[in-house]
Amino acid sequence: MIFVTTGTQEPFDRLLRVVDVIALKIPDIKIVAQTSKSQYKVANIYLHDFLSPVEFNTLFDKAQLIVAHAGMGTIISALVHNKPILVLPRLAKYGEHRNDHQLATAKAFEKLQYLHVAYSEEELESKILPLIKGHMSCNHKIGKYASQQLIASLKNFITA
């Protein structure tokens, strides 16, 4: 199963459109999406406007692959749950966000090799098929809590 999440603040129709088309190419793979007020009407994927935290976590845990916007909450959740994640950053030029901070986030995490990034709809399609066929996996796993090194560094900073 592929779990698609667009976050809870803004719709992300560009992501949903391309995943809806991709779904036709992988009919044996269930695709479930949490969409947050989307205007796009999906035809080939299971859609939820809203999911409770329990429902969200259940779908997240069952997913073979997470496809999402480049939001920090989703990225961190994928890293904590050891899930491969493919992100398509929201772009200001399409009115998907007020600036391109998601593009910066995606580039930074890609440089660390923590996730997979598609910078266009075509690239999303070309990357999702190999991911779902198991040719790529989770690049990095993080703990649920901050490392002791980070905590010590913050304590030193605060008390200095």
C-alpha cells in the first residue's frame, strides 16, 4: 500500500493528480490518500479529507511507501517509522505555499540522503514505480526522541 499525505494546512492538487494517474499503472497496489480540502476529485485512489491521529498512524505503519509534500512532520514521521518517503515539494509559483521553504527542505534532506525527492510530476512518476517495486528503501532512520548529544548541546547553549 502507498500512503499519500498532503498535510493538514493546504490542498495539494498537483500531487494528487499525478498519483491518481500513476494508480492506473499499478492497479494491484492500493493507494490511500489524506488530502486536506482538495479541489481535485480523485478517480483511482482511496481518499480521506481528514484522518484521526490513530487512523493516520495505522495507515502510515501499513504503507510500503509514503508519498508526500515536503513537510517536516511527515518527513520526521517517515524517518522515525523507517519508511521510504518520496516527496514532491509544494511550490510558491503554483500558489501551493507562500514561499519555497519546502523546496529548501527537500534539497537539504536529499543532500543527506534521508529521502527521495521528485522536483516535477514527471519525476514523481519515474521514481515511484521503482520505489514500490522495492528497488529503493528507507535511506535513514532516526529515533523518536532527540539524541543525548543534541540535548547536551542545547543545555550548554542555554546555560552559557
